[in-house]
Amino acid sequence: MRLLIIEDELPMRIALVKTLEAEGYRVISAVDGPSGMESALTEKVDLILLDVMLPGLDGYALCRELRHRGQEVPVLMLTARGQVQDRVEGLDCGADDYLVKPFSMKELLARVRALLRRQSRVQAVPDTLLLGGLHLDFRKQEATREEELVEFTTREWDMLKLLVAAKEEPISREQFLDEVWEYNAWPTTRTVDNFVAKLRVKIEENPNAPEFVLTVRGIGYKLKVR
Ligand code: CA
């Protein structure tokens, strides 16, 4: 995995490089907005750590420009400020996550791992999938059955993507909580069961005798794709 750090403060940059390299990541870095932009566009990286206050071009503008050019690489914003409006602007510009300085390196590594995991899942999900009579379009997040729209919530789409990316391997309830709920809430494993029940109502012909979202006793659930 190759990471790009765009950060002008030397001590912070050194700390980030050291921490990430110690975890086995390959790291390249840039010291201002324009050179960061250049690296982001020309180097093949799996994730960008992006400081907000940068000389030349700030992190928000840089991120917005990347997205504008169709770059979908995950971006983790780093900022010294922590006001609500900064958070909104950070996610508005197309960043995937947001970390307020000072943060612990342990927290940073957890966020990096989560984003990389999410990204590899995104890459393992096909554009479309047919489950019985249900046509799923993962790119548009649109589901139809006999040309009628079937509504799935964002969380239900995330669960489906996780199941599809697993290629018929079972996903444990804990793994669902880790990867779909992340640090947004503290649900219990029972929550997963409730969501699976809702998924089945939308996917299965008979939710009480599921053909696609199957229970794997003692583990969790898997998606049978025919
Ligand atoms: Ca800075």
C-alpha cells in the first residue's frame, strides 16, 4: 500500500512518515498544495493524508480539484481546527474522513486501515448484480424489481457491498459493526440481525426462507450469488 502525505509542518510530516513506514506502508510526501496536487495526479497512491492549512493551495481546494478530475482515491483530512463548519467543509469537498489535530498515531492508523479496507471492498464490488428478480446497480445505488424501484438505505447498501465483496464467504456480526457502522454509533450485534431482517424483506421472495442472504450458524451471514 502506497500513501501520499501532504503536510507542510516538518515535525508532523516526519512523525507521520515514521509511524506509517513502521506499519509497512510505502510513503511519499509533499510539502505544499501545488506539489501535493502534482503528486496526487501523477503518482499511483492508495490513500492521501491531507493537511488543511497548506501554502499555495489549501487542502479543501486541493481535494475538490482532485474529485473534479475524477480521482476517487480515499482522502483523510488532517486539520488543526475542529469547528463544526470545518468538518462540514471537509466532507463537502469530497474527503472520506476527518481527523482533528492533535490526534494519537493509534487513532490515525485505525482511520487509515478503515479507509483502505473500505476502498478494497469498493474495488471488489461489481457495477451491477442480479439477485433473483432484483437488479442491483452499485454505482448508482439503485435497485429495481420488474422496473419498480426498491429503496435501500445507505447502510443497507454498505451491508450489501460488504456481503458481495466477500464472495460467498461469511461475514461475522462483529465485522459488520466494524466495517459498516465504524465509529459512528455503538450498536449491538442484535442491530445487525435487525438490519439483515430488513434486507431480506427487500431481497428475498420469502424472507422466512431466504435464498440469498443466508445465516451461517455461529458466525453471521453470507450472500449466495447464483
Ligand atoms: Ca499546515
